[in-house]
Amino acid sequence: MAIPVAAGTPAGKTRQPSLSQLRAFVAVAEHLHFRDAAAAIGMSQPALSGAVSALEETLGVQLLERTTRKVLLSAAGERLAGRARSVLDAVGELMEEAEAARAPFTGVLRLGVIPTVAPYLLPTVLRLVHDRYPDLDLQVHEEQTASLLEGLLQGRLDLLLLAMPLDTPGITELPLFDEDFVLVMPKGHSLGGRGDIPREALRDLDLLLLDEGHCLRDQALDICREAGRGEGTRGTTSAAGLSTLVQLVAGGLGVTLLPRTAVPVETGRSADLVTGYFSHPAPSRRIGLAMRAGAARAEEFTAFATALRGALKPLPVRFAC
């Protein structure tokens, strides 16, 4: 799309917006307030206002409607705000690629982790980064799967540690390991201590689940459906986290499924719990890393996955190829 030549610009010398102008405009578009926008990008309010005005002059369109009380995007501003964000994202990716090319395992790595993995694997991840990649600035974000995938595709996150498969276009999966699910029950339960529990036993148990939005809830429901458990079967009390679920089990409200990596941490807090293992093949989940397809740091992330598999070897899991 051709940009109109601003008034006073010599013919054949079309002016181009600067990155500073685009950052100022995007900040105002997001905050709809000059003071808040200026604070968000570390610019003075007069400088920000001047940058937006200069951008309007360069583009030859009015981007904002200014009143004494509020700031609104014009129709043109609405259309161009998304384009401006895309330009800034592209520049950010360019800088990341250049940084990765200069020195792998340096700079910032924004790692997203699901809540049913974070408490059990992060100690190993943090130790690996500290020992092997001391120049890597690891920033951890714990969120549910949908939010993590959105953040990865939008460039807010660089790498994810979560359950698979994802089957999401634009994302490359790096499998790490498979782990079995373990049945956790209150002390004295008839299935406690068994190592040959058939999946069909889930049909008649009061099963406690995580809240909607957790992939572990969906996995547990899939296991129950495979076992022949009906959708309307009673006993589907839910909780926000695994620790709460285990407390409910200890209180005698039912049973739950835990991934094996979570068992030592979660069951070690109470003497009122027992565990049982399923007959082979036990229900399981796959954990891995995910990155954007064609990511500038793909080689680096692949090497990180290999190193992480090695660091996780002490865990009771089966490693993926």
C-alpha cells in the first residue's frame, strides 16, 4: 500500500515512519491515554504527542481524535494500529534473530509452563540453566495451555513446556517424555497399593478433577471415556490446582489422577493418602517443548530439549525420541 506523500515533501522523496513514531502510536492505541502510553514506553508525554503528530503528517491521515477528556482512534487509526504492531513485531524478531546468531544461549528466554508441570519440572529446568547456560536470562510464565499458545504465536513467549499433542498450526513440537497417571486415594481405599488396577475401575469411582481450562482435566476425562465412564457419572468435584485436589482426596471426598512426576510432591504432604498403579499399558501423557515453526532460535531450542532430556533422566518417565 502506497503511503501518501506528506505536504512539503519533495517529489520522489517519500518520507518513512520511524520506529519511535510507530511505538508511540501503538502505545496510545493500546492505552487510549497519552500519560499512560508515555509511561508504558518510557517517553515523556510531549515527546510522545509529537511523535504521533509527526506520524500523522508522514502518513497523511489523522490517526487519533483528541478531546480534553479522552483519546479515540479514528477509522484510519483503527486500521493502521494493527499494521503498526506487525511492523514492530517484525523488527523485534529481526533483533532476536541477530542476537541468537551472535551468541546462542544468551539474552532473554521467555519460557511458558502449564501449572500441572511447573512445580515438578521447574527445579530441574532452573538448575540446568544455572549450570550450563549462565548467560541465559530465563523468564518463566505459568499459564494455562490456551494462554501459552496465544502468547507463543503472538511473540510474547519464546518457548513452552506443556502437555502434547497440540495440533496447532504454526507450532513445532519437541517431545521430551511420556509419564503414566497414578490413582491417588484416601487411606484405606480398597485399590490402595495395587499395581494392576484396570482402567475400567474408573467407571464407578468418585473422581475429582481440575477446573475447566486445564489440559490435565481434559486428559483425565479422555481416560475415563476410554474406560467406559459415562458423561453423567457422579463425582466430578473440581479444584483450581493439584494441591487442592489432593487435599480433597485426603479428606475422603473421592479419588483423583496425578501425573507420576507430581506424586512425590503432592502425596508427601499427607499420611492420609495411598496410591495405585494401572495395568499395562497405563494411561499416560506426553510432555515436551513447543516453539514457533521457523523460529530464529530453532537450533538453540532443539539443543535445549536434548539437554533437558538428559537432566530429567532421574524421573520415573519414558523418554521420547
